[in-house]
Amino acid sequence: MTLELFAHPFSSYCQKALIAFYENDIPFTYRFMEDDGVGEELASLWPLRKFPILRDDGRVIMEASIIIEHLHVRHPGAVRLVPDDPAEAVEVRMLDRFFDNYVMTPQGKFVLDALRPPESRDSYGVEEARKMLDVSYAWLDERLKGRIWAVGNAFSLADCAAAPSLFYADWTYRIPARFQTLTAYRARLLARPSFARAVDEARRFRHYFPLGAPDRD
């Protein structure tokens, strides 16, 4: 049985899914979005053309969080990215949604706005995104105190979401130095072998980042 992941290494949501594969050494075929014909095949499987998507024995799974949940159920490994304890699993899923909705989404607003023609830019929307990141950074800095990972001491789905979210958010709108807990957490994520691998695989695409990729990561 072959797992096929339609993805691009510079995509934050693709990195989120890749972390799960790398954590448990799950073999898969990388359907690189820049290869000939892959975009057309993706469109035939998912008309919205959003990636990553996973094809597992003919079944198509959309959205990074759901891909990770699918791997947890159908291809489990030693690293349990969704806790067996139901209460802990709820918190993991809650933090997963937080990182996607309140870090990744406002960060993406900056990036998408930078890609627009100057006459079509949305300064109000960017300022609202900036305000959301201010609140999110402060909330996370307090929430993460005393924790190694997003939910206690075990790496989870929430950390898969956090890694690319905070990675690119800090490039876009730098985390203030006063948030030492959050800054240290981001550093631990970057040192995690699964995410370090995803970051290294994406280095050659850094010129795609419209705001200018820093040299510090």
C-alpha cells in the first residue's frame, strides 16, 4: 500500500503534515507540486486545489490536521500525536485549532497582502492581523509556562501545528523579546528532528517568501 502526499516543502500546512510522517518514519511517495502533471492530478482529486492532500489506497484525505489524524488511526507509530487520554486529546485538538486559526491565519494575511498589486492591498486587514498576533503571542507565552510542548511533556498534533505557524509568524511579525517562554518554545520546535528536516527541505525555496526570508533560521 502506497501513501501519496501531494505537497510543497515551503508550504506551512504541508510542513505540518510532513512532521507527522517524519516523527514516525512513515514511508510515502512525495507528489511534489512543481512536478509536471501533479497540479492537474491534484485538481482532479480536489477541485479547490488546496494542498496538502493524502491519497491512501484510493481514499483522498484533505487538510493537514485530518491527515495527521488519519495517520494516527491507520498508520500508528511510536510517537502518539493524538493522546489516548480523551481529555488530553481535546486539549491537543484545541491547541491545534488555535495555532491554525490565530497564528497561521493572521500570519498568512501579511503574506497574501504582500503578494497583491499595490493598489489592491488591505492595510486595515493587515493591521487587524497584527493585533490578533499580538494577542496570540501574549496568550501563548502565558499558556506555555512550565511546559515542554504545547500540551505538557509529549510532542503532539498541536506541536505539528505550532512549528510552521510560529516559524513563519516570527519571520512576518517578529515575536517580541519579552515573550521568552514562547521564543524558547519556538527554538525547541526548530530543534526537533522532524521539523528541522522539513525546514531544511524548504530552504531552497526561501526566495518565494514575499516579505524576505531572514538568515537567522
